[in-house]
Amino acid sequence: MAMAEDSDLEKTEEPTSRRIEQAREKGQVPHSRELGTFLVLIVAAATFWMMGGWFMRRSMAIVEKSFSIESQVMREPSLMLPRLAEISGDALFAFSPLLGLLLLAAVMPPFFLNAWVFSPQAIAPDFNRLNPLTGFGRMFSWNSLMELGKAVLKAGLLGGVAVGLIWSQRDEIFGLLSESLEAGLVHAGNLVSFSFLMMAAALLLVVAADVPFQLWQYFDKLKMTKDEVKQEMKEMMGDPHVKGRIRSLQMQAARKRMMAAVPTANVVVTNPTHFAVALAYRTGMAAPKVVAKGAGAVALKIREVAHENGVPIMEAPPLARALYKHAELDSEIPSTLYGAVAEVLAYIYQLANWRQAGGVYPAPPRDLPVPPELVPVGV
């Protein structure tokens, strides 16, 4: 028994869609720092690779403009600030493509992880994070150790790639000293771009391992116990006891409305005690309509109400069973039963006339034309 209770408390069940949605509402989504770093680095490398020459030419123009100071500017300190603003604007314009692409790369990782969400709860202040004991717990937690291990591996990998790049390109790096300024800047830009690409390629290995791990860790934290799954199902579908009570009250209300309609019936057809179907027909109706029907105790109650209100009761077992099975409440009877019901209503009208005028007592109909296939077997 204790083992069963322990198993119910273990988080062995996969998180439901509702659990995941609740976590997203709180701002709890999977994230990978390595993916963000990789995207920023690869975008920067690709931008430098494609626009490196343009960046270098614009940079040289800005440097030349910065050191070409007019004598009037030197004599008027009030002109220096506009001059600085102009040069800063030129630099911002020159590197605006790079800045825009880096900003886009910085916000893209959540889209790759389906983790883009805005949650006011996530930005609300949480004073529990100021607790030093909680902080120490996070510092020495399993997650922190994993992050430290990843950082060491990443630093070792990228450091090794960087050293390898510098060593393999040492001749070109020293050769920059013998090149002209313009040619050296372009050559240096190409070297930096190539180095960025190689570093990004190395970081791709880290991303390939980190992203699946982050997704696994995220969904593992959201796992649920069997009791939590049961409780959630109750909340989503409703407590079975409450639903049963509501269904019972609805059935009672429907039964009351049905019993209130019995006095309006022309006849109640019975089985004689197992089933009872109350039929009503008025001028203008296309066909007789079922105003009440029931089995067992409900059938007995229909008979009692009919007797109290003077509604004729007629025993016709095959017809009663067929009507109960195939006729819907508050609906017209099936066309295949028109003939049998017509004979019953004709007898009821004859019986009413006999009670008013006397004469020969009408004989009840025998062998009503009820199709055998409509009569349920075993009821």
C-alpha cells in the first residue's frame, strides 16, 4: 500500500497541454543561451563576410573625417558638439545594418524553440529571489553544476578553435604589417570574418547538444504525478459526482415537465406495466405526438397521472414497446406506426362518444398493425 502511494507521488506522467499552457502563462518556457549566442555570432560573421569591405571603407572615411578638423571648429568650442554628433551619426549609419541584424538575431531564439510568449507574471517582482539561502541553493544546485560544466566545455572548445585559427593564419597575420593601410584593413576584415565563421561552426556543436537537453529538462520539470493528472482531468471535465448530480437534477426537471404534459394526452398506451407512452393529437397536427414516455417507475407514474386526470389508458404491448423504442419525446410518431395509432385513437373517440350518448360499448382493437421489425425483442 505504501509503495502504491509513493508511486502516485512520483512525477512519472508526461505534462498535459494544460500544464504546459499554465507554465507558459507564468513565463516558464524552454530557452538556450547557446542558441542565442550562436545566432548572434553567425549573423555577425555573415554580415562582416558580405559587407566587410563596405564597413572598412566607411570606417576609414569616418576616421579621416574625425581627424580633419577645420580651424573654425578648433576656435569655436560650441561647434565641437555638433561636429561630434555628426561623426557619431555617420558611424551609426555605417554600422546600422549590422546592429539591426544583431538585434533580430537576439530575439529569434524563442521562435526556434516555440517559446515566444509575453507573460506579465514573469516580469513581476519576486522577492523570494532576494533570499540569500535560496540564492546559495541555486548556486550549488544540479542545474548550476550543469551550466558550469557546459561553460567549461564551451570555453575549451572555442579556445582551442581560436588558438588553431591563429596558428594556422600566423603568416597572414604578420603579413598585414607589410600591406598598405587600405589593403591591410580589408585583409584584416576578411580574416576576422573567417574566424567568426569558424567559431560559429564550432559553437554549432554546442548548440546541437544544448537545445535537445534544454527541451528535455524543461518537459522533465513539468512532469506530473498520477494524482495531478487525475485532478486536472476533474477540473477540465468536471467532478463526476457533481456532473452526476447535475444530470440527476436535469432529469428530474425534464420528468416534471413531462408529467405536466400527461393530462394533455388523448391516450396512454401501456405494456401494461413496464412501458407507458402518452400520445396527443389535435386538429392541425400532421401526426400524433409523444408528450410523455417512460419505463419502470416512470411508466407507473405516467399511469397514475393519467388516471388522476381522466386520460384513457389502453394496453397494447407491441405498440407500447415500438413507440417507446422508436418515437422521440415531443416529436411526431414514426410514419410506420400511423395505422396502429389511428386505430387506437379511433377507439378512444368511440369510447368518449359511448360515455356521453350510451349505446353499444365499442370493442377495443385487436391485432394492431405494428410492423414486427419495430417491436424490440427482450423488453
